[in-house]
Amino acid sequence: MNCTISYISTASQHATESVVNDLLAFVEHENNLKKVYGILIYADGTFFQIIEGEEAIIKPLFNKILKDPRHHHVIKLLEKPSSKISFSKYHSSFTAINSARSRGELEAFINAEEHDQDENFKRLAYVVNRLLKSA
């Protein structure tokens, strides 16, 4: 069974630009190796992430993310079982979405979720739309 989790969080004071750059590169590499799909975006002291994949991988990964000292005030926007994976791989970027493909996949993910129209979707859509405007 696949699972999708999305959250937003605030970077800690110790998350310098260098630390964030290293994190983005490491996370993208590791998640692609582990067949975790999704996107991580960092902008103005805020992390936004969607992770998708096998539930047995995603849920423990999210628990690990919750304990990471590089951020705090984690707000889960979405957690749900998924019948299909929306992203072709794992993407990460600093400040802006750096490829048309990752932007397109993020927009497609939001469009696919739009049918729910619940509070989770509204929060998720708000965050994504703000990020896409700054990209």
C-alpha cells in the first residue's frame, strides 16, 4: 500500500544556507535510492515537503523527519493512502522550483487532490500556490 504525507515546518536558527543546501542534496539522493517520491522545497525559512511511496517506508521516514533538529513547528497537511504515485522521482529545491518537470508534477498532484475539497486540501493548496507564485 502506498502512502502520501505532506507537511510544512519552520527552519531552526542553525539551518544556515549551507546546511539547507547540503540537506536538499542529501535528501534528494537518499530518497531516490529508497524509492521515495515527492518534493522538498525550502523558501524563506520554511520547508514544504510531500513524500510518497510504500507505507512501510513513508511512515517511519516521517517519524524521523519529526525528530530532525533542523526544523520545528511541523504541521502535517495531508496523510492518506494512495493508489498511485504522483511524482516521477524525488525533487528538492532551494527557494524556487528549479525545473519545469517538478513544477508540473506538483501542479498535477494538487489537481488530482482537488476533488477532496476538505480542510487538508485547502491547507495544502494554499501552501503550494504560495510556493508556486514565488518560484
